[in-house]
Amino acid sequence: MRNQEVAKIFNDIADILEIKGDNPFRIRAYRRAAQNIDSLAKDVTEISVEELQMIPGIGADLAGKVHEYVATGSLKFYEDLKKEVPSGLVDLLSVPGLGPKTAKLFFDKLHITNVDDLENLAKEGKLKGLPGIQAKTEENILKGIAMIRRRTGRSPIGRVLPVAEGIMGKLKEKAPVDKLSIAGSLRRWKDTIKDIDILATSKDPHKVMNVFVHLPQVKEALMKGPTKSSLITQEGIQVDLRVVDEGSFGAALAYFTGSKEHNIRLREMAVRKGLKINEYGIFDVKTDKKLGGELENDVYKILGMPYIAPEMREDTGEIEAALEGRLPRLVEMEDIKGDLHVHTKSSDGSHDIQELIDAAKARGYEYLAITDHSKGLAVARGLSIEQVLEQNTKIKTLNKKLKGFKLLSGTEMDIKSDGSLDYPDEVLKQLDIVVASIHSGFRQSKEQITKRLVSAMKNPYVSIIAHPSGRLIGERDAYEIDMDEVLKTARETGTAIEINAYPLRLDLTDIYVRKAKEMGVSLTINTDTHVTFQFDFMAYGVGTARRGWAEKKDVLNTLSYSALMKRLKSKAS
Ligand code: DGT
Ligand code: CA
Ligand code: ZN
């Protein structure tokens, strides 16, 4: 897929336009197009110009640009634009938190054109004193640079899974494979992935490997053998494929799914029973007789345990729970009855309400909460009080006409930097659901940010805290927050905490999901959809919930519509 590549160019264009002080609407159009192309399920190179124009935010002009780039490998508009600003200046924008205005300031006043110079001058304290630049700004710039340098080798799962699925699809189509499965951290739904592990069985392993190393996605074949081959994809992700015997597939799947720590525990248990477990099977040590290995569950069965879901295999108590018969019944995709955090084009989404309903119904949902941004969030065209009330009336009228589907009228209300809420209670109490979240003041102290969240939860109308730590994997660290305090308040006030399924967020993170569950905090898994295909991100959220041992009963949006409404009202009363 070259979507990421095209998206990056559009983002670069937006950056340069911003440095140049161009029209904000034009800049926003490029950013929105970039986001939509980036999260597109289909490869841009396989889409016609007509189809491209059907992507929200992409008109004839941008479709033409995408086409030009895909067809010729370059984009004249972009190449010309780059000549208008010093090269290197754009690189500065990759430092988290450093915007175009500041970058331009550093260039104009200090002639900084690359990240190394910026780092040196920040260390020497030479930036402060410029308009708006304080010691704290220098500190943040240094932190941001350190973060870029840390980005090593691991990619967010949202970048990796589509690549893995693309390769699996091509293998199924072109190679003589029988069984085929993803293994490793990807099968465990970790939020970041080092490399993709795939297992297969085949009557013709040689042919399979031949197809594999010549797939169109391949940038470089690293090694090709009869049982294992490795390659690097166009996106720079390593993929290992192993072809194993039919009778060993289950044992190999258990072995290569890991985690390593989980496997070590299983092998120790086996040794105590006079058994041996490896990627080929389960064996009796004395007689060397093979006791199992065709099915993955053979491993668990022989050790006297129920099957443990891959998401739990981290040696964090799952083996003890399995032995004692207290494994949770993890929440599943089928349990999700609706999405409680969705944007329309009234704020920064791309669709009207009807289009969102259709897409939600196609996914088998029973309800959907419309939660556009609130007035304080001007960058996302947040709704004024009049607008949100108007939308509320419209939704309530629409609801009476809908058959077999319900809308919840809501808002994603900004918790402002000073801790106050963006709408007054008289407005909030008219809505079915209030999702509250932080979009500014990320650099406040731990105490300040925690206090903002805690006081929002104490508001009787706030139903959910969304993306609680504000992280964007690989792009922005979580803000500092006392999560224990937040969870405690959530329980006391009956506020649900969101697992945001947007693949760069996945926040609440797995560790805190587990803590929340243990504390009896209610969770909700929402996609924060801005474009309809993003509804499919739900799987990432469910994966994260499962890594935190969450069950159906822990998750608000597994409730029926009437039970959900009752629950939402019970906090407000
Ligand atoms: P990552 O780092 O995101 O790729 O995480 P994994 O878990 O996919 O790790 P990877 O790709 O190095 O190995 C895949 C699985 O293979 C791993 O989860 C367990 C198994 N494995 C790999 N190396 C070892 C090892 O040295 N000992 C054991 N017991 N298992 C291993
Ligand atoms: Ca791996
Ligand atoms: Zn949102």
C-alpha cells in the first residue's frame, strides 16, 4: 500500500502552506485528505480517479494530484512548493509540538534549518527570549526531539495489521497454502509491533516461499529457505513466514504466538510433568512419544488448562487463572451493540447523520451516539450552544422515525485548560450522552490535568471520559496524569472510561483497562469515527480491551439501548 506515502506528501504540503501563511481552509483540506487516504482500507494505486473523488474531502483537484503522483512517482505542485521554503525547515515540524509559526520564527531569527541545530541551541538555552519562547518551551522541544530519536523499530498496530492482511490475502490467492495464521504480537493485539509472524501449512512449501518473496508488496527479500523466509515490505515492515507440518501447526502456532514469557512458563510446567513442549509438538520425555501438536489447544489440554486467548498470553497471571478455573470470558466484537463517540460533518467529520446510521447498521449496530466537538474547539469547528441544541432536536425527531435503530444525541465536550466545561449544565442535561475530553493544555502538571478530569467526572451529566491520556502512538506521549485517581473517581461518580479504538490512540491502555476492570470501573470502546470506514477500527479497541481482560459486562456499549439509556440516566439523577 502506498497510502501512507501519499498521505505524507499531502501533510507536507499542508505544513509548507502553513509556514507560508496560506489560507487555513486550503491547509485543512490537505490535512483532511491526508487523513482519509491514510486510513483507507484500499490501496490508492488500485483506485480510479473517479473512485478517488468519492473519498470524503477529495475533489477533482486532489484526486488529480493523487493520480499524478501514483502514475509518475512525483507531484509537480509539491516539488515547486518545496522550492519556496528552505529544505530542513519542514523537518523541524516533525518535532512533536513544534508548529509552523515557531519553525518559521526559528528560521528567521536563528537560521535554524535542521533538527540537530535546533537541539543544540535548545540545550544551550539560546531559543528563549524569542517571542513566546520560554525555558519551558526549550524543555519541551528537547523532550520532543528525544521522542523522535526513540522511535525505533516498532510500529503502531494500525500500520501493521493492514499490511499483514494484504500479504495474507495474496498468499491465499496465489500460493498453495492450506492452514494460514498470523502469530506473534500481532495476534496478541499489542499496540505496537516489531515484525509480522505468519504460519502456514502446505503440500508444496517450496512454491509457497517462491510466491512469498516475489509478492508485489516486497521491497527486499532478506532470506529464503524451505521452512522460513523473511522480507521487508514497501512500508519497511519485516515479515517472517514459516511453513510447518500439518501435525505441528498447533504447537508452532502456540510457540510463535508467544509471548516468550508465557511460553517459558508453559515449558516449565511441562518439564515438571515429564513433558517437553516445542514448536513441533508436545512429547513424553521418557518415551519421546508425540502426545499432540496438530491443534493449538493440545498444548493447554495436556497441561490441564482451558484454552487461553492470545491477547492474555503475557504471563501476567493468566496461567494461574487458567489453572484455577477463573479465566474471564473476554468481550468479543459480536458483543458490541453500538458506538458512543462519532463525529458528523457539522464539526470535523465527513458525513451527515444518515450516512453514519447506514454505516453503523451495516456493522450490525443497534445504536449510535452523535458526539460532535463543542464550541471551544475551534480547530475542529466545534458546535455553538445553538447548534448543539438544534442538532439535539433534529436527532430526537429523527429517532421517532427510525426503525430498529436508535441515535443518542450527544457531544464530545472539551474540558478547557482552566478545568471548566465548554457547555453549561442547562445544555448538557438536554443531551442523552456527554463525552468529555481534553484537547489542550497537554503540558500542564500532573496535578492540574488530573484535577481537570476529576472535576469533569464530578459533573452529573458527563457520561464518559474519552481518550483519557491523550497519547498518539509514536507521535505524542501521553500527558502526565494520575490514572489511579482518575479511575477511583470514575468508579465513585459512575463515569465510564473510554478505550479509544483509533489505532494511534488505543488509550485507555491495556494495563489500565485491567486495573479499571478490577476496580469495577465501567469501560466503553468507541472508534471516534470521522469517516465511516473508521467504524472498522472497533477491532483494535476490542483487542485492547481483551488484553486488559475486559468482559462483556465491563463494557457499556454491549448493553441494549434501553439498558444503556437507563444507565446513563442513573448518573445524572
Ligand atoms: P514483536 O517484538 O512485536 O515482534 O513481538 P513478538 O512476540 O511477535 O516477538 P517475535 O517476533 O520476536 O517472536 C514471535 C514469537 O516467537 C514470540 O512471541 C515467542 C516466540 N519466540 C521467539 N523467540 C523466542 C525465544 O527465544 N524463546 C521463546 N521461548 N520463544 C521465542
Ligand atoms: Ca513479531
Ligand atoms: Zn472525538
